Amino acid sequence: MAKEFSSGDAKRLIEKHRKLIQQMQKAVTQSDTYIRDIKNAADQLADQEAQNILKNIPVEEINRDRQGIRVKALREAGICTMADVHKASVQKIAAVRGIADDSAAEIKKQAAEFAAKTRDEVKLRLSADDRNPQATKLLTAAFFYKSAYAAFTHCREHWNSQHAAVENAIAALMPSTGGIKWLFASKEKKEKAIDAYTYLSELLTGDYGQEIEAAIPEIDKLQRLRFSSPWDDFIKNPIDYFTLLEQLLPGRFGEDESLHGLPEELARSIMEQPLHLDGLRCTLRRYQEWGVRYILHQKKVLLGDEMGLGKTVQAIAAMVSLHNNGATHFLVVCPASVVTNWFREVGKFSELKVTKIHGPTRAASLAQWQKEGGVGVTTFETTGFIQPDESFRCDMLIVDEAHYIKNPGAQRTVNTKNICTRAERLLFMTGTALENNVDEMIELVGILQPDTAAEIRSIAFLSTAPQFREKIAPVYYRRRREDVLTELPELIENKDWCTLSKAEEVVYEQAVLNRKYAEARRVSWNVDDISQSSKAQRLLEIVEDAEEDGRKVIVFTFFLDTIRKVESCLGDRCMQPIVGSVTPQRRQEIIDEFDKAPAGSVLVAQIQSGGTGLNIQTASVVVICEPQFKPSIENQAISRAYRMGQARNVLVHRLLCDDTVDEKITQLLEQKQSIFDAFADESVVADESMELDLKSFDTIIDEEIQRINEKNGTQPAAAPSQA
């Protein structure tokens, strides 16, 4: 039987494949070494974290089951915490008066079990502000593994899928490597050799050969790679690190219970939902992947994940999966302030075509989207120009900040609901659903799944009970930041109390006595000479400290005049402020400029304009110039920086003046927040508004007038109320 290749060709082909096998094997071994280093470093970091926890647990805890252990004697011997017990030897414990050898051994055993359980349950954090040796070791191993992650993955996949087949093909090809061998080979062996030659040749020109050839130089580069610190790369790409570590160390970072908050039967069904994410340009966190499965499986849902958990990425991933299964038209309805952000995010994280349907060109853009498909991004206001007829097609409608359509009588609600009737799937998204009341939530659910809305309407009075949460689970899914992003750095909140100067006090008291509410709220910022403002001086100190610490600062205020005063105080440190009149596109440009700005740079924003829809993880200091009337407004503002992707501890400074309305608003705000948190813990909607209304503020002004008059020894002045 004739063959179309020479013995030399066969030998060279075999040699080439054996070299590739050797290189793959080396790459897999090297990959395993990095993975082992990562896991060992994580164990050491967990041990350290566990020890820190044990230091705060009193030794009395070891006698919880009333075993008669003489904990008082242990404490007298200087063994005061569970960490002390864990570190102490059996001999040291047995030397304590009244504790026998067998008791000492049992105490030590219990302490070891306690420590092991603590270590297993501890959640790891990484913060650029805590560069301890264990964390640095973990990041170093992760840095090298991440640097050649794609190359390692290709080598491992091809080794697992092709190694055995290639070895068999090489064995089958061997008879063709010599003339005598070939001459005396059977017909069957010759046929197998020819087939093996074809198979091995095609492998070299296919993905197998090309990907391994490309992978080896990338892996070899690691030997020459030099860097000053893995922390520098971590600060730039924290999400990449956490995603990688979550894959290699499931349960150590983030939530290890992906079924969080869902009934078991529903969760089991969602788990089987397939995902087709070819064309998605990012790796989903585990909780995000679960959210995408929920969206696809349930078809019409309200995703209520807390801000900072990546609802936008989950929505994009859902569209990508649907697109890979034949869906063509997707429409996003959102506030005008985040149109540009949606446009950029879709382009950044997917290969989907995206079209803005907004502004003067909306008619042409709408026609283009209807003809070509892809993702159309429009505003609540523009929905009035979209008239879905029989020819209108929408495979999925996404409504961002869905609480904008909670009022059934509002025109934007009517317009959006009209489009909903023509959409195959619906995804409503809001991170603030909990500030609404139950009836408003039921309105949103009614658009998505009317039958479910009818069911829960009859048991709305049980809104905090498990029955209500179970009924709402098929349509409403909410995860909190602390539940799924346990790896986030610390959020450190400070109340910076400032004392009014005499000049500030005069201006403030005049505003209160004349019932000028806005002026009274702008306490300290409303002096003519900003150098006399105690809050301005404190802000300057915060910014200077931030610059020294390599940080950037976001400053939030409700008032435009305060923004002007902040700019006057800080000068060239400030970027262009984000206010209501700044276009969405320009807002994103300002964020991009801020991302590239040096440490000490300051972004000033109206809290109602810059506090939602923007991601500003490059800042790690947040300053709030005056207390707001709603806890959620401050939480939203803080979430601009304290969200997935933040690599440093976030420092929050609330500028407050004692003996002013600041003090009383803060007290009421904390009461409202405690109510909000109680409902948030149950993942249901709060029954009452979180807003401090004008009536409450009027009462605060009355109290302040009385205090000021008593201080000054004057009688209350009768003045009309002025908002």
C-alpha cells in the first residue's frame, strides 16, 4: 500500500508532537504549582484571620457545654482567649492549678476543633490597605497564574482531551518511520498509519497546534517576568483577581451558597438552566452566573440586587446567551443619565451591536435598530416615541431603575408597559426597591407576572414573613452586597463633627430664625468667606490626607451653591462637577478623566445626579457635605465607590456641625436607616417611606428656634414658614 509521505516526514511529525506533549506536560505541572501556591497562601491567610477572630473570643466559650472546665484558673494563668488556648501546649495547660493532664488534652483538642471550624468558615478579604505577608504571597502566586491563565487553560484542556489520542496515533504511525518496518507491516497497520499521519497533521494546523504554539511563549515569559509588587496590578484589576480566586477557592471569597434566598425546588430547576456565553467579554462571578440563570429561566423577573453587584453585566450576559440561541432584538429603557453608560458597557462586555435611541436622531436610530437588531438603548422619556405595532419585535426588554415606573398613572409607566406587551421576556432591575412600599412593589410585579401579583396582594400584610418571600421568589430576586461580596475591603464611616465659628453661627442662626430651610441645611457652607467655613477646612484636611495616602476623593452635596464653595476651597484639584445640567455623555467623560487623574484629585457631584448610575471605583474617599433626607440617597452615593472592583478600604466622611440641624437630621436618619436595614435583612419591601419629610424638618426648625432663643435670652419670633 502506497503512502503519500516519506519516512522522514513521519519521523518529523512524531518528533513535533512529542515536543508539544512535553511542553504541555510542563505547562500543566507549572500551572498545578501555581494553583498549589495559591491554595497554600489562602490557607495561611485564613489561619491568620481565624487567629484574629479567636483573639476576640473569651476563654469562657470553651465551657459553653458546661463540662466543668476551670476557666477561671485558665484566665488567672494568662490564658484569656480562645487564641491563647489554641497557642498553648498541653503541658502549659496541664500546669494550671486544678487542671489534670487528661483535661488539658481535652481542652487542647476542643480548641483545635474550634480553630479549624473558624478557619473553614472565615471569609477572606484583600485590601491594598492591608498588605500583610500572607496576602502578598497569595497575590504573588495569583499574579503569575493570571498572567498566563489563557495559556495554562489551553494546555490543560488539550492535554486532557487529546493526550491519549495523540499517543495512540504516534504508536500507529511508527511502522511508517522505516522502510523495512513499512515493508513487513500488515495492510491494517498501514491503513492505521496513514490515518494517524492525516490525524496528527490536521491537529498541528488546527486549534490544538496553534493554541499550544501560542501558549508556550506566554508561559516561558513568566520566567523573565519582573514586577515591583502584585498589589500594583491588583489595584488596577481587582475584579480579575477575585474572579480567578473564586474559581480556584470556591467558598473562600464571596457567597458559597448560590441558592441564597430561593426555595429549594425553584433553585434546583434554575440550576439546570443552560448558559451560552460565547461572545461575553468578561468572566462572571458565581453569584452573577446564578443571577443570569434565574433571569433566563424565569423569563419575566425583577432583579433587585443591591447596588454594586453588577446587575448591568448580568443583563448583558442574559442577552448574549439569548443571542447565541437565535434572539436578535433587545431594548434597554433607562434614565437619561445612564444611557451612555449602558452604551459603553454593552460594547465593552459583549460583541452585541448597540444603538442609542435617544435625542434628535431617535427616529432614524429606532428604524435602524428595528431593521438590524442588536441592543437598543433608550430613555423613559423616549418611550413615548416608540409605537410598537404588529411588526415590532423585542426578544427581551430591560427596564433599568424600574422603580421609575412604579406609579401606574405616570406617562412613562404607560409607555413602558405598552412596550412590555410586545416583548417576549422582561427584566426589571432596581437596587432601591426596598425603599418603596409593598403596594408599589406589587405594581411592578403585576407588570411582570400578574398571577403572582394577585397572590401576594392578598398577603401583603405578611411582607416580612417567609410565606411572602416564598411567593415572591419566582419573580423577585435580591442579593445584598455583604452576602456575596464578602471579599470587599472595609467600609469605614466617620462622622466629622465641626464646631461653628462665630461668623458661621451668626449666618446659621439668621437662616433658622427666618425659616430659610435651604440656607439652614447649608450650615457652614453659606458663609461669604469660605476660609471661615469649618466644614471647608475639614474637607481640605481630608483631601490633603487622601493625596498623601494615594487616594482620590468624591464629594457629594445636594446644593449647587455648595458645589461652587467646594470648588472655591479646593481650586485646581477639582474636576468639572457633575450636576443635573451635564449631559450623560459628558458625565462619563468626566469619570474617565477622573480615572486617569493623580491622587488628591476631587470629583464634586450633586448627590441626586452623581449618586446613581455611575461607577467610580478609582476613588476610595467619599465626603458628604450635609445629611440627606433619605438614607438610601447616601447609600447610593457611597455605592458609587464601594462596589465590586474596589481594591482599597473606602473611607466615608460625613461633614456635620454640632448644635445645628445636622445633628437632629442625623438622629432621624439613623432611625430611618435602622428600619430600612430591618427590612433589607428580610429581602422584602419596607412598609413605610424612608424619607424625612418637610413636616419633620419643620419640627426640627421649631426645636432649633427654641434652642437659639433660649441661648440668646430672647423670645421666639413669629415668622411664616418658608421652604
